[in-house]
Amino acid sequence: MSLEEALKMADKIVFEKTGQHLDDLQKAVLQGTLKRKRYRQIAEDFDYSESCIRGVGAELWKIISEELGEDVNKSNFRSAMERWQSLNNSNFAQEVVAISSFNICEKERHSPDISNSHQPKQQKSHPTQPTTPHQDLDEMPELGDFYNRTTELETLTTWILQQHCHLIALTGIIGIGKTTLAVKLVHQIKDNFDYVIWRSLETSPTFAEFQADLVQFFSQSEPQNSLENTQKSLPLIKYLQKHPCLVILDDIHHLFSSGEFAGKYKPGYEEYDSFFKQIEKLSHESCLLLIGWEEPIKLAQLKSKKTPIPILQLTGLDITSAKEILRDYGLTEIEKWERLIHHYQGNPLWLKSVATQIQEFGENLIELLPDNTILLPEDLKDTLQQQSDRLSKTEKQILKLLVMKNQPVSLAQLLETTQTSPSDLLNTLQSLCRRSLIEKQENLYSVPSVLREYYIESD
């Protein structure tokens, strides 16, 4: 479907619902959406505020959702238009056949007047099931390929719907599948909340910007005749107390400083910490899910025996699920697939990267290389570099020390071989574990194969 066709169809839908055609600003939002631009980019292109553009978008998705009978948002707008077009074409063809058959029957009965006959009724071009009006999922990625995470999915669902946890963190190394798992979760539980909101913090918005954005969404969704609309906007926490809400904050690590231990806020971003404390301590029925490479370091301070904050640190896929990735990439004849999965820790992104390289060179590439060979395609190096850039000086020193060892190292051995103070060493190991850059089994520390090879090459 071309951009022009999609705009014409959207205009028809909006006109049928409101009696008005798309205005220039609405067209601008739809054009930007079809070109996969973010709201901020659209706002800059047309010299409007991002909140204004986001508000126009929210109103459009609401109108189109109601007309199409499905939840339409920024990420699935084009596919929704294509489904609607396909359904309309199908209905039109059925109506032509029905009308033709009717005319033939009338002619056979020699009826001169068919104006009062029972002609087939116009079929609706969409189902009539109700939609959930208060969902802002424009920034949520499409689900794409989802490999078995049944246990993790059940864990998150239990925490949210049964234990009613207010604040949850979903962490793990880059590429492990955090966002994909969260998208699957949202699809399964979104109808249990009055409001569902997904935001990426990739652009590092200040808390004031973040709060203003969400408050505007809530205030626009309030009934037009409600008393609140005539008063000053409420603080964000008040809306979360007023309605059961599910708020997902992806890429939360962009709120934290590089060159520091994991989860330490950038200067000027400490207000997020105060907000998270409110979420945890106050009475409400909402849930905030934080997703990122690191958890806020101060979350640990909020833990207690009575109200632990659930933190799910995602690990690699199991052998069966990881093998599906290799199969999807056409690697069906590799005899050493289990060793390959182990080397890359079942990390979906890493496996896809190396599978692409193997596919380009032929499956027998693995058979030609020594058993312990670790392939590092350039895109995988770039990915690992992003997380490596965030490390503190002490973390880099301890990581280098661990890389030099060919076997797991105990805490006692580390204390003997490093000049780092015991306190700093413990903090460093704790931070590296939170980043999923080292593994701890009992009291032994080691660096995973892929990371070891990467740091050896980059040294």
C-alpha cells in the first residue's frame, strides 16, 4: 500500500466517523507515522511541540480504532489499513455477486419493479467488538518472532495480576530479549487495566518532560464533562492512583550515567527515583514495569522482607528454543549446534548475528573451525561496545583481570591479585553481575565466552 492510498483510506474513515476530512496537521502525523518517524521527529519537521503531535496522534488512533473495531496505534497503523483494504475489497466482491444473483432471479420472475425488494444489506467492513480506548502503545515495537519464554511470562503475569506488585524491573544484557518478552506480556494482560502506556526513554527525557507527556495523555482521556477537566492538571501519581494503569518504561538505562557503577542516575534525573519510591509506597492498583540493561541502584534500598521489589534478570534461551533460531536462519545441518548455543549463551540477538555470518559462508564453516572458536561479526562487536562504553574504570580493570584467567576465580583469589580495596571490589563485582557481564556460581566468578573473546580482541 502506498502512502497516498493509506492517507485516502484514513481520510475516508475519519470522515465517516466525524463528518470532517483530515486537516493538514493530522495528515502530517499520519505521513510521519507511515515513514516510521517518532513523534519528536514529526514535531521538529512541522515546528510543533511534541505533546501537540502526540495528542493529535492519540485522537486519530482512537477514531480509527473505533471505526475498524480493533486496537490501532502508531506501530500497527499501516498493517491495520492494509487489513481494512483487503476486507473491503472482499466485501465489495461478495456484494457484486449477491446483487448480480438477485437481478437474475428478478428477471426470471419478470418483475418490473425491484425498488421494494429485499436487496442484500451493506456489509460492515469491520467487526463490532468494543475496543479499549485508553491505550497508548505507539512506541511499543511489534512482537515479531517470539521464542519460548513460558516460565518468564508466567512469572511476570503472576507478579502483576496476582501479587499486584507496584514496581517491577526486567533486566539483562543487550539482545537477550527483554523488550520482546514485555511486548508479549502486554498483549496478554493489557485488558486488565484501564490505561496501558508504553514509553521508550531512549531520548533521556527529564522527569518533568516525562510527567507532562503522561499527564497530557491522561487528561485528554478523561470524560469531557468531568470536573477534573476544569481544574489544574493532577500530578502523575494521582492519575495512577485514580485508575488501574500499566506503564512500561523501556530503555531505562538511558537515565543512568556512563563511567559509573550500574544504575546510578545522571545529574538532574534523581526525580525519577522519587517517583519510583512513590509508586512502591503509596496505595494504588497500577504497575510500573522498568526494562533495561541495568536496574536503578536505589531499588535495592526500597526492598524489605515485607515488600520485596521483584527483579527478573533475563538469561539466555533454552537449547530447544535457541535451536529454533538457527533453524529459522536456515542452519539445519550443523552438528555442533549445541556448542554454538552454549558459546553465545542462548542470546537471541547474538545467535542471529552469528547465524547470518555462518549462512553467508556456508554451514560447513563451523566444521572447518576449531571447537573453541568464537565468531564475532562486526554488528555483534558494535552491540557489545554499547554496553562496554558504560563501564566504570574499576569495572574495566576487574573485568580485564577476569578475562586473563582461563577458569573461574574465587573472591579470595581476587582479593589477593588486585590492589582494589575490598569494599570497591565487592561493589564492582556487584555492578558487573547486575550488568550480566560476569557469571557467579557459588563463590566463583567468570566471564562468558563471547565477552571474553570480545575483550581479548579489543584490548
